[in-house]
Amino acid sequence: MSDQFDWWEQEFADLTVARREHGDRHTAVVTLDLPQRRNAMSEEMTASWGRLVELLRHDTRLACVVVTGAGSAFCSGGDLSWLVSEPDAAVADLRARMLAFYRTWLSMTTLEVPVVAAVNGHAVGAGLALALACDVRYVAETAKLSVPFTSLGLHPGMATTWALPRLVGEGAAADLLLTGRVVGGAEALSLGMASAAAPADEVLPLALAAADRIAGAAPVATRLTLMALRDGGHPSRDAALQWEALAQATTMATDDVHEGIAVAGERRAPRFTGR
């Protein structure tokens, strides 16, 4: 792909983007950058997110995406001020608006590379939903995570009623969604919401280290594994076996599998090409 998709050289309102190099591949490091509002999902940030994801979709050298927040928060969720600014809005209009918002923020789940969340601080409502939609999460020990929708008079949104039970189980999800109680980093780890909990200043380095490992793996194998895991995985064991027989055979036909086997005994870093 040509350099017409140099997203790292573009400006995005309320977002900061950077490129982390891994040889001929790279990671996109995306920072929600509205710290004075705890990185709330402003209209400008939402539009920037949608535009960035479309650019990333065409980047054939992209290996991973890391998402974090500026300042002390990850994301305080959606901007709720417009909910009370349109008291006479029709349900159909509100539904259309919410669907557009949800689909924009969840569009990163359609990228064919892993998305890693570095939850450096508080993640609330739609902000936590964004983290839950990522493939891997590292959480600050001091972070406060909650989905307090019902306490605001709202039904949960942005696929929270699907993502949270998938990660923590139905009972724990019911507890969190119905009570809106706050979960700290250690409890998030114990519930299965995160891969690790660490001091706030170590969360992004953990996520970047994971991105480095992902970028160092074979691209075709990574992409197929990601497809197997997303959207709740396979519906049955046999469906998993059928998929794995095809996907593993596909990777066995690549040059990368020969490289991977060769370096296993040579004690050197692999040079995968994606072919």
C-alpha cells in the first residue's frame, strides 16, 4: 500500500496518534486526548475515531493498535449533555443517533489486527465498553471501572450487555450492570476483565510490550487466530475443529511456518513476511 495512508502524519481532533515501528510493520498508538474532560467521547473525538479507523483499515503494514487515555483517566464515557438538550426528540431519532455512535466506536473491532487497551485510569460507561471491546486489556491498579447506566436512568449501551457477560460471566455482569458499583484494578483482574493490573505508569509499557510481541508473530497466523476468537468464539467444539483444520492448514502452506520452525532451534528472532 502506498504512503497515501500515512495516518500518523495527520491531525485528529481530541485524539493523538503515533506510530511504533517493528521492522517493516508498525503499531498504531492512539491516545484519547481530552484530559480536561477525562477523555469524554466528544463529537469531535468520535468523528476523529471513525476517520482514523478507516485509515488504519487500509494500512497493510499495521500489526496492532494500542488505545490509552491522556492524563489520569482512560475515558469517562459518552457526552451525556445532549440527552437532556433534546427532551422532545423521538425515540427513532435517538436510536439512530445512538447506533451511529456505537458503530463508530466499535468499528475498531472490524480491524484485522489485535487491539490492546492500556486502561491507565478511570473507565466509565461507554469508556469501559470501549475497553471491553478491545482484544486485550491492561488496567491500572488505581483505576475505577464502572457501568453506572441505570443510576443515570439509562439502559446500558455500546454492546455492554453482550461484552461484559462474555468476559466475567452472567452473575458478575448482572451485579456490575444492575448495581453500577465501582471495580478497582485488582478486582478487574480477578473477574477476567484484564490480563494484568499494574501501577498506572506501567500500564502503557505493558500494552506496548504486548504489541511488540504481537507484531513479532506471524501475520497470517495472528489474523486467523484473531478471527477465531472475536465475537465470542466458535458456537461449538466441532465448529472450532472445522475452522482450525482449515486455518492451520492455511498457515502450514505459508513460508512463515518454515521460518518459525527454523528459528526454534537457531535462537534468533524470526523474520516473518506474511507469506
